[in-house]
Amino acid sequence: MNRTLRKQVRQRADNYCEYCRLHQRFDALPHHVDHIIARKHQGDEALDNLSLACTNCSLAKGSNIGGRDLRTMQFTRLFHPRKDSWHMHFRWRGPTLVGKTSIGRVTVLVLRMNQTDRVALRKLLIKHDQFPPND
């Protein structure tokens, strides 16, 4: 992937993870440019198939494109940052990210967005009025 494309993805996301909304400045590891639909699932390197993801979200997501919604027991696709509205699928309950829809619930589960260390970081950021982002 070329440098210009990576820069466009970072600028479009304003350095926020497009899944958990953590800003790069609060993460020790650099955010990844992620294929929303992995190449192994015929995803391409077009700008519309790329998102910025923190290391935790990116590694947990891997090449997954969906998962099982534990409420409906149905296979459901993951949140797609280019096609879906973040606020339609997610909401904050303090430092915990809650899926409002089947897509949101599956994405929170598959990307392990409420791991203990991530919730603790968000608690600290909330305490210092640094989270959640105003968007």
C-alpha cells in the first residue's frame, strides 16, 4: 500500500480508530490502515475499503467479516466504516461500548472492544475529559 493512500486514510479518520473511536495520541502503538473487507474475501486496496483501526481492534478483527449475534444467534456482518453510521450501531455507557444493533453487538464482541485494559483506559480518559470524541 502506498504512502499517499495511508495518509488519506489517516486524514479522513482524523487519527481516530474508526471502530472504538480511540485517538492515536492515547494509544502506545500506531493505528493500522485496515482492509474493511480482507483481501482473502476479495476486498481491494481502494480508499473505500480502508479504515483506520487501533492495534487492538485491527488485530482482533483480522480477516473477519462477521460473527454470531448472541441475542439473535444469527451470523451478522461487522460494522463497515464507509457504509454504516457509527452512532446508529453503537453508544457509550460510560467507558463501555454497547452495540445498539446486531451489527454493533457483533462488532463489539468480535473486536473485543470492552477488554479490561481498554475500558480502564477509557475511564481514565473520561476522568480527564478526553473521551469520548465529540462527533
